[in-house]
Amino acid sequence: MGAVYALIALGYTMVYGVLRFINFAHSDVFMVGAFIGFYLAPYLPRNSFLGGLGILVAAMVGCAVLGVLIERLAYRPLRKSSKLNVLITAIGVSLLLENAGQQFFGADPKPYPQVFPSSTFRIGQNFVVSSNQLTVLAVTGALLIALQYVVQKTKIGTAMRALSFNPLAASLVGINTDLVISFTFALGSALAAAGGILYAINYPAIDPLMGVLPGLKAFVAAVLGGIGNIPGAALGGFIIGIVETFVNGSRFSTYTDAIAFAILILILLFRPAGLLGKLQVEKV
């Protein structure tokens, strides 16, 4: 679960790092990714690792295109507007995706097909691990390594970091800011789609509102790790997932969802920059 939160949180933190606003429609891109996999599954080999990878890649590509369209049509015209206008638009896009999902996909929960080969492993008497859980960890680890490589070692990654540091200076030295922002949305949306597929194979029932609660918890994870900090978003996701799982297995299980938001309040009170974030002084 922490790996899924990490993948969603990375989209929040990358967009915030570049544009300094929270894309609240991101959790619904997560939902769209799960549905892309749902509708593609009958046409690709099921219960095979290659077929599962094909579904994963197709969902990531589809949501990358969706992320670029959202940025181009909804956010780019408001780039010079106030942050409040963009925030309200993000909430509007989120509601649009949710209601469009109910219209086109149907509001009823749908059982998710078996995408990857599934089996269970028992270690000792009480420790049981499923292959789907291992798949989530392996795919998330590979995507995190790939993302870190893109951001730190490629030209477009250098441009993303420059734009995050100083947008005006980045444009003055010839960086195509529109291209970099579109790429950031595409990358974040692709990671959300991967999260949607990985979530669905372990919690095999999907619906158009499935992204609301995981999206909010992933936002908490991004703030916990340090909003705008990529390793921090991944760390925050894993922490929220682990804490939630331990609480869920205790006598306080009815408060599982509340714990995540209690963590958010504590972080904002005592370390508003997050675990790996740094406070920045802003000139008035």
C-alpha cells in the first residue's frame, strides 16, 4: 500500500515542484489508469507477466496523454492567474473525471481481472506473501529508479530542476517551459496509472470514486516527505502505508483513515517543510 501511495505522491510533488500548486485531479488519473487496464485485459494475455507488463505500459501511456491534455486545456490558460483560480480549476477537473467515469464506466464496483500470475508464499506459520504484493514492490522500485535517473541524469530532468528552482531564469536561458511542464504532467500521470494498476491487482474491485481516499493519503504522504521533494514523496508514501497497516491490525482499526490525517496535522504543526524538505525564505 505504501508503494501505491508513493507512486501517486510523486505526481503531486513533481507538479508542485514545477508549478507550485496541487493538482487535485491527479487522484482521478489514478482511477482512469485502473480502468484502462480493466478494459484492455481481455485483449492481452492474462496470467502472464508479459501480458501484465503490456497492460501496465498501455495504462501509463494513456494516462500520460490524459495528463498532458489536462495541463494544456485546464491549467495552461490560467498559468498567470492567481493560485486560487488554479486550485478551484483542479477541483473542477477532478469532479469532471469522477462524474465522467460514472457516466462511461458505470457507478457500480467492477471485479478486477487477474493481470499478473498470482500465487502465495508462506514463511513460517503466520507470514504469508502473495506474488501480487511482490510485483507491486518490484515495479515500484524499478519506476522509482527510472524516475530518479530521468530527473538527475537527463537533459529534460535538468530542465525540470532548473524550472523548479527559478522559472524566469530557466526561460531566459532557452528552456522551453511549456514542454517541460507538459513532460512533468505526463510523467506524473504515468506513475499514477501504474499505481492504479498495482492497487487494483491487490484490492480487486474498482469504481469511478476509487481514487479519492488513496489520493488524499498520497497527498499527506507528499507533505510528510516534503512537498516538492521526490525522494521525500516516496519515503512519505511508504511511511503512511506502513503506519496504516499496523493501525489496521490493532484494536484502533476503526481509526485507520483518521491516522493519516492526524499525521498531516502534526507535520504541519511541527515540521511544515516535511521530513526531507527544507524551509525556504520568500521575499515579499
